[in-house]
Amino acid sequence: MVRRTGQASSSSKGLAAGQVLRRDVLNAWGWVGTEVTDSSSITRDHLLATCGLSRRNNYPFCRNNHKSKSRTIQYPGPVIHQVTNDDIPDDVIVISDGEDEGHNCGKKVCKGNPNCLNYLGQEKWESEESVIDNFLPLAKLGENPVLHSRDPDLPVGLKNLGATCYANASLQVLFRQLPLLAGVYGCHIPESKIMDSPIFQLQVTFAALQEGIRSVFNPSNLVESLQLRTAEQQDAQEFSKLFMTHLDAEFKKQPNQVLQTLVNSQFEGEQVYGTMCDNCKYRSERCSNFWEIEVNFQNNSRLEECIGALLEPETLTGDNKYFCVQCNGLQDATRYTKLRRLPPVLHISLLRFVYDLKTMERKKSKSAIVFPKVLNLTPFISSTNGSNATSSSNVYELRGILMHKGSSAYHGHYEAQVFDAGVNAWFLFNDEEVTRMKEHLGDKRPTKKVDKLNGDDKDEEKPTGAKRKKNANGSRKRQRVEDSEDEAVSSPNSSQTASSSSDIYSKDAYQLIYALRQPDPSLHSKITPPPRAMNVVNELNASHDRECDQYTKREKSARLVLKGRRMHVSDIYNSWSVASDDEDCVVVSRKALQNWLSGHSVEGLFSSDNTYPSSSPPIQIPVDDIICTHGLLDHRSADMMKRISREAYTKIVKHTNCVFQPALSLDDVCSICVKDAFKERMYQMEHHRLVAQFNEKVNFGNERSGYWISKAWLRDWVLQKPKMHVASEDDPPPDSPEYVDDVRCEHGELSPKTTARRRISIEACHILTSLFPEWKPSPVNDEPCPICEVTASERKANNSEHRKQAETEKAKLKHMLEYASDKNLFLENIDCALIPLDFLRCWRKWANKPSEFTRPDDLDNSGFLCEHEMLNLDFSDFETTAAIIKRNEWDVLETLYKARPLIALSPSEDNESRLRFDLSVCSECRQKRLLLWEMAEITVRLHGKHTSNESGEPSHTQKTYGKISARQSKRLRQTREHGGKKRISITKLMSVKDLKIALHEKFEIPTICQRLMLHGQELLDNEATIESLHVLANDTFDLYEESETLEISDAYDDVISKNEEGQGFGGTLLGVLD
């Protein structure tokens, strides 16, 4: 095949004169209604066409893109180049007599082409690098230990064991204080206590930081020896103090005199607290030692100013005068603090965490502080003779910054910025992550003003989009860190000391470590760890080397296996295409081939069973996405089918131990599904044609000729897609059970109802009878059923008689119709009678709609009497059981319904009740009746939020912590504000919890806001059943709605605040020293 450039396009010949374009050739179902009108005539070729596997589908056999990677193209001129498909210029015309002529193969174009086997994921196997990247993880080699090897340019990090970042930050600082490191290494620990000794574990930790070859060391043994709780965040400053105290105690146990005084000689300074009488100049002084200087600071304070404020003299006057022993009286005086001696290593604690008197809690100060890299403390030192010390002996250099990230004093994350004198560089220690600091120390500058504050007037480089995204999604510890809340950083006052380029700004620093400037850099000589600690580190290093060697061997073996598998897989997909429709092939799904290429082809390749693949069961790759319910090829999934050569499938089974389940051929197209679809397509074609013919003839003839048909059936049938139609099934006939009553009555005759049927012409009826030969239509001249006509006439007459009777009874029983059972309105000082509530409801329905409801039978009150001829109910049962009517209306009921027996009520002189029974109530039988039930109704009375508590319980001070925010209807709001009642069905097996859930659905009150009362007692046990509570039928519950509140009472006195201090280092080895 050659390519040439050209300008003119050849004209298309098109169709010859009189030639018909056969679109059915391009349509998988084009043969329906043309070649085949009956399912028995469907051939194998028709079946294949529905799946796109027939020659008539005209799908091209695309060239295998991976079989040949280059083609020859010819440009104008004598030179011939070898280029790939992607290198073809736009002005090059392809001249080809090959199989791809006239077809452009593409991923989207050929997605549904069963003859195109490109774009299935072969690119994963095209190169050895791609195979390794995609399939080496399947070897399950585990994490590469080489990735955890130490970078020679970076120090070793410490693993965070949960919440031990505070300890890790302090340990990184202490390790780089060389005199302390030498002292730790010089400690002698008895052999019997060596493994439990914190000093030995500290030696091992420091030795691992110095000589370890892993990038991260796990200090779990040290943490366990100190008995620290790994899940509990502690105060880093407190840890530093207590840990130094512990080291001092251990050093004092050593026989070496230098070790005994190491902490004091390196970290201890001396200060003087004194008071001088202004009158006689008498001085009273007290010396004390310190390990750190604690300074307060305000926003944008400088460290030198804070130290100066700490040493500022205080005047004692007025009520605060000093009693001078020399003057023997109260005198004005000056109180002062002086630094007399500073240690070689100076720890300065910034009081970042302060106590807020308003909230009575500790909080973190967000104020910024500025401190220098080089700190000259000469102006702050006073010697014993009163003169300042020499300036050269009090110049300190910054060696460490301990920082707390987060806005809260109770949680956050600790980091350390530490200077490593051995490599003369600063590093940021964030537990496992260690990075060399090339930019500013302290915090990142949030504004340009701060850059100026730090002496940097250069504009920062604006990050690119990719860099911003990287910064936003960087490796921050989101579970442990809350970003410090930014605040506006104001410029320092003009009175402040001018900042030098070495000044550092921070809102998170809480401790600074300065070391006395060393005149001789050679003092930073290498310190050797003790042999026992080094043995532990050497074993860890050897273990890491073994892990790396083992991993390298396994990886090399896996690479060799994958290389062999690549040869087999590439050979298969280079030759799996079929060349013709008649070639023997296996039909699989596109997804199955993609799955084979993306993973199944290497499954079991790294199995520990060396007998693979001969004895291993084959890996089954399902092709369910192209299989119908009959287990054969489903024509509805034709666009998902691909066919591969039988030879290629044999290689897949042999070389990769994979089988497609099931492996189907061209003879496995499901004929049942195709016939069902054929029938449906024929229906759609025929139905449209028949409806058109029917509509043309439906109104032929006159009104006296034709046939009756169901209106509902006809209205549905003439639709383009009738609702009655079920795919692959015949439509129901017009006289099917659903529609037969529209035309014929129960006697098989023409129904008197004319509204449900309509007339159609004789010609239209012939069309329908050809479709439904079993249908027997009714001619329009048929007479309606005489029986039904008589029945309808009688019903009409009866309805008239019933209405007349109902109007008569309503006139005689007016009170019973309107007021009975309605809170006994207008029944004071008159005789009354009792009737069943069910009878009253039935009678009212009949009286209002006599043509729709049946008149009730006789009225029987015997159910209200017990075996003792006494009443088994009282007034509290009336709401669901009985109704009270006037006595004169009872007399009417006796004549109309043979009412019996009479249960009379008379006016009562009792103020609590207006009526009383003439008969006594049998309490025993009433209780028995109310308890003998399986399902009953209860009444629930809802009391508004402001309704008084019937239980008389005092209200408590409440603290609201939530409320319902959903909008509610006016009716529901009024019900909840002013109260109401509802009936609820219950069973004896229901629990109080189930009842509250039902009340939530009825009243929309969350269960947590419900106070449910029964007979004045609150139901607190949610697991108690209705039966255990002895609930009676028609009992009444009271429901009170409470706000979602937390009541403040004695029961909550021991609740711990979310910010309450924990137990600190109590229970640990350091806690003993506290």
C-alpha cells in the first residue's frame, strides 16, 4: 500500500439507474417483514445477522494494529519513508488495495464491530516496561524495602506511634546536642536491666539515628520503657523538662564524675532574685539555677525585647512597700532579676499556651514572635562583681525550633526544625518525613509585610497551577493537624529594633534552642555509639539488607516469568483476528478479552504451586454480558461481541490456563430469543398498519349497523404502543375478562350501561375478528338484557324508597345524627340512653348515603352487660365503645330497630360528672374485658411544649444543643403547641420503643424528645412490652414533647469537658519525677 498527495477527489459512481438501495443489508433486522414473515422461516444466517456476525452486516475485518507497526508511504519524489499510522500527514492520500480499503478503524467507530480486535488493552503488553508496571504488583512481592532505605543526604526520621510526635520532636533536638549525645553513649547499664532500661533504649535510638540504614526508626522500645501512652497527646514542654530530669537522675548514678554533672554543666544557668532598698541601698538577694528561660510575648514581639521585659526591675511603693531589715521599716524598693551565668546550651520556652480566665481553659496564643539566628545575650548578663561579662562569651547561635501546628492547646501536631552541625544544614523533622530546609526557617511567610519584617524584600515566586495543586494536596498529616488560624500580621512598631536578614518569624514556635558559639569547628567530631547499642542497630541493618536482597531476588524471578508470559500473550493477540465470516471462531465479549489482557492472563503465574498450569484448574473468565437466560448468544448484546480464531483460543487455554465460560461458536445464537424479538418486530409493523386501516373504516355505515366494543379496550389498542401489550405475546381480545363487562352483563347479554361501549363499523369489526377469531362481537341491534333492566329499575325504585326512609329517620333522630358521641353536647339535666358506637357509625353512613350503604340491623346492647347483669364499662370507655343519646330517641329506636336492652343514664348531682348509670359497673368484669385483647387501640394525648407537667416534676436548667429544623405545616405546629390526641393501634408484643417510633410517625416528634406517660408514670424502660405494663384496651397515654437538651444536674457533674486536661504523665516513668 502506498500513499500520495493529491488535490482532486474522484467522483463517486453511486447507484445505477433503477437500482434500489437495500438498507436491510446494513440492518441486522432488515429481513423482518421482507424475507421472513413467519418465525419458522428464520435461517442460520438470519440468526447470525442479529448478532452482527453475518456477511450481510457488512462489518469490515479490521487490520490487526499490533501485527505490523509500520507501513510504507510514498511522498511526491523518489524517497520512500517508513512511518507509523500516527505519523501520516493530513495532505497524504492513502491508496490501498488491502482489507482496510474504505474503512477507518477507530476505537469509537469499531467498538461494536465483532471483527475488530484492536483497542482492547494490548498496549499494556507492548513493552517490557509496561508489562512490569502493570503486572508486577500481581506478584504480591510486598512493599519494596529499598524504598525505606536511608537517603545518604538526609537524617533518619522517627515513627509516630499514634500521638508521640511531641516526643519525636524533642528527641531529634537532643540527638544533635553533642555533649548530651556523648553522655548518653557513655552511660553504663547493668546487663540484667539492659533491655528495660530507658537509657539503653535511648542509646539504641540515638545509634539508629546515627548509623541506621533505614529512613525511619521505630522508637517503640524507648516509649514502652518510659511507659508513655501512645494514643494520648502530651505537652511537649512538660515532656522535655521531665525527660531532662530523668537523664540528670540517671547521669548522677554513673561513676564518671563528668557524667554526674553533665546536665548541670551543659544546660544549667544561674539567676539572681533581689530587692534593693531605695533608702539605704541594702540588697537582699537569692540565687537559683534554671534549665530554661520562660518568656511571655505579644504579637510581633522580638525575642530580645521579651528577655529585656523579663529582667525589667519592678518598683515597690505605696501599699507594696518593702520591709528593710537595715532600716527596720517599710521603704520604697526595687525588685530585680538578673542573669548571672548562662549554660552552653540555652533552652528558651515561649509561653505559647496560656490560661484564659474567661473560658477557664488553656488556649494557644496565635501571636507571632521574631527571633534571631545569632543571639547576643551580653547586655542581659551581670557578673558577680556587678560588671557585664565579655561579649564574646555570651553569643549564641540558633540550633533548634520546636513548633506546634494547630489552633488548639489540647491537640495538634509537633514538628522540629533542627540544625545538624555535621552537615552544616537545617532539617525539618515531621516524624517519618525529613526534609532539608532550603528556604526560611520558622513559618511560611503569609504576607509580604512579614517578608519585610524578616528582612526579605524580594517578591516571592508565584507558584504554577501544578505547584499550587501539589501544595494543596501535599503530604500533610490531616488526621492529627489542624492548621493554625491565620490572623492579620501587623507591621512592628517604629520603635522596635530593626530586623536583620537573619531574623525568623513564627506563630507556632514554642521552644527555641540556642548553643554557645564554638570558636573551633573541629569540636564537632564523630561520637561512636556503645557496642551493645550498636549491636542492636547492626542487627536491624543486617535484617534490612536481607529483606532488600530477598525482595530483589523475588522481583528478578517475577520479571523473568512476566517476560515469558509477554511472549505468549503478544503472540496470541497478534494472530487472533479472523479473516472471513466462514472462519472457525469463538465468540466472546469485549469485556472478557479486556479482562484477559488486563489481569486474567497472568493469574496463577506467581502461584506457589510449581505444577502450574498442568494440574491447576483453569481460570474461568465469564462472558455473561453476551449470554441470554438460555445460556446462548444474546442478540441484544451484539455490540459487545467479538470473535477470535479457534487457534488463538486454543493458545489462550494452553499458555495462560484461561477459558471463556462458556466458549460459544457461531452456531450458538439463541433462536428462542431471536424468534421472540422477531415476533415483537412483526407486531410493531403489523399493528401500525392495522390501526391505520381500522381508523379509516371505523365510522363506516349508519348508526343502526355495526357492532359494540369496549371503549377502554379500543382507546388502548389504537395507541402506537398499547399499554395492554406484553412483549412477544398476543394482545388480549376485546372480550377479555378485563373488558367484557363493558359490553355484556353477567347473564351474557348486552349490558344496559351504554357509557362503557361504543359502535364500530362492520368493516372495522372484520379487521379485529381477523386478529381475534375467538371474539364474538355484539351487533348494535341487540336488545339489552331484560333481567338487568328490571334489576336496574328496581334498584332505582329501592333507592328512592331508601332515601325517603332515611329522611324520615333523620328527622326523628336529629340529635343522634348531629351530636351523639360528640362530647355529650346538650345532654345536661335530661334522661339519656346508651347505644353501641358501631351501630351509630353504620346508621349515620346509611342515613347520609342510603343508596351506597346498607341500613343497620337490630340494635343490641347485651354486649355491655356482664354475667352478673351489671355493666362491664364506664364513662372512660365511651370514646371507642359506646355513644350517649337522648332517652326519647331510644324510644324511637325501639320501634324502628327493636332496640334492647335499655341502659339508662340519669342526671347526676356530682360536679365531676353530669350523668350517672342506673346500673352498677362490675369492676372485675370490666378489667377482664379490657385485658383480653390481642390488638387494640389506645388514645395518645399530646401536650404542647408549654403545657404544665402533670407529674409535678420541677423543671431543670437546660442547655440546648440541637433542634428540629424541618418546616412543618400550620396544623402540625398548632397540634404541637396547643396539644391534641390521636388513636394508635397496638399489640401486646410491642415494646415502649416500638410505640415511640409509631408516635414519631404520627406526630413527627423524634423519640429522643418524647416523654411518654401512662397513668401518671413516665415509661423509662424502652424494652418493656405493652403486656408487661398491663395496658388496657382504649387506654390513654400522655405524650410530652421536650427539646433536644442536655440537662445540667448532679448526674452530669462527672462528665469530662472536651478540653479538660488529661492525666498528663501520671502513671509513666516520667510521672514519678513530676
